[in-house]
Amino acid sequence: MDETDISFFKDGLRLDGRKADQLRPVKIEVGVLARADGSCYIEMGGNKVIAAVYGPREVHPRHLQEATRAIVRYRYNMASFSVEDRKRPGPDRRSQELSKVSREALEPVILTSFFPRSVIDVFVEVLQADAGTRTAGINAAAVALADAGIPMKSMISSCAAGKVADTIILDPMKEEDNFGQADLPIAMTPNGDITLLQMDGGLTPDEFQRAVEMAMKGARDIYELQRDALVKKYSQMVEQPGREEVHVCD
Ligand code: CDP
């Protein structure tokens, strides 16, 4: 099957009924793992992803230590049951690439110089995949870092745009990603500083411009949801009777 075999639009709407510039439904839950320092579960459409953050903590093996800053490790892993054809367990080239670009998307906002000789470990487990797992993983990891209390200059939010049937679309799902003409994931700060930009396929300069703008708009909307999820968790914590009092500043 290739893109010519698929009808991506019906009555102007996409295969799942979305408009071209519409995100899939997003659900974010903070602090879902008792033993992690910070954690987050996210659903972005058919993607189900969990992120766990540990640290800052001692580095093993020790030769990886940096004298003036914390190192950040990011492990993206896809469960073998997360995709249609069972994925062979363990690291492969794809997960190594996604781990690297995801770490690089987050590292610029983490105040690593506060924690010399330590490590901040980020684990991202994809439980169910439907295209956009790297963006979902980055969104969950950024929230989990905040939940762990790691000092950050800002949040990071991530979203992709794509091209199917010569139309620029937001947040491609699997059929659109696999059989479309282009996929362009980005990650950025709320100010619009981009920390990840990748592209598969081909876009004209004008299409590229529109796709980046669309993905940035999607990332801004996701930022609001990340913030809401954190605020929800911590305001409940303050209200819970019997807990140590927590002071929240405006
Ligand atoms: O997930 P993301 O879009 O960040 O990365 P991708 O490499 O473009 O993969 C797109 C999608 O292909 C994944 O989200 C999965 O739904 C699917 N996939 C798969 O079915 N089996 C794999 N071994 C890898 C990816």
C-alpha cells in the first residue's frame, strides 16, 4: 500500500474525523509512579506513554561524571506489544536516535550546572504507539522533570505537523505518518525557542514554513495542558488534610 491507495480526507475531514489543523485528544497525569522522583503518563490520540525521572543522583559508571554539570540520560523504549507487528525487545537504531534527539530537546532548559558530577535519568516507555511517540515522550518527560523538582528554565512542549494529499496537517496519526508525504516533529519552549526540528519526506519552502507554524501552534496548546496537569496535581496536594503544609507562590 502507498499514499495513492489511501483517501486521507472525507468531506474535508481526516480519517479520524479531525480538521487539518486539529490535535488528537490529549490526557496528562502527573506523579503516577511511587518510586520515581518525578513521573507522567500521557495519551496523545492512540499513543500511551509513561515517563519516569530519577535524580539528580550519583553517576554510574563514574567515568561518565562531568566536573561542572549534571549529565542527562534519556532512554526511549518501545514495548514489544506497543505496535501492530511485535517489536523485538531491546535497543535498536531507531530507539537510539529517538533517545538522542529527545535528550537534546530537553537538555537546553535543564539547569545542569547546579548539580556537578550527578546524573538526571529520564526513562520513556511507549506502551501503545500510533505515530508521534517521540513528541508524546518529550511532553511526558518534560512534565516528569518538573514533577521531580529539577530546576528548568522553562517547560518543553512537542508536536508534529505533516503533509498528506498535498495538505499540511497537525499531529499525524499512524496512517498519515506511514503513507503521507512528510512528517515534521518539533519541540520548543513556551517562548517559541525550538530545541528539536526533524523532517522526513519533502516540503516546499512555503509548505515547510506553514508546517513549522502549525506544529508550533500545536506545541503551544500542549503547553497549556502540561501546565494544567502540574497545577492540578500540586493544588490537590496542598488541599489534602494531614499532609505537610506546602506553600505555593503566585
Ligand atoms: O513515533 P514517531 O512518530 O515519533 O516515530 P516514527 O519512527 O516516525 O514512527 C511512526 C510510527 O510507526 C510509530 O509511532 C508506530 O506507530 C509505528 N512503528 C511501528 O509500528 N513499528 C516500529 N517498529 C516502529 C514504529
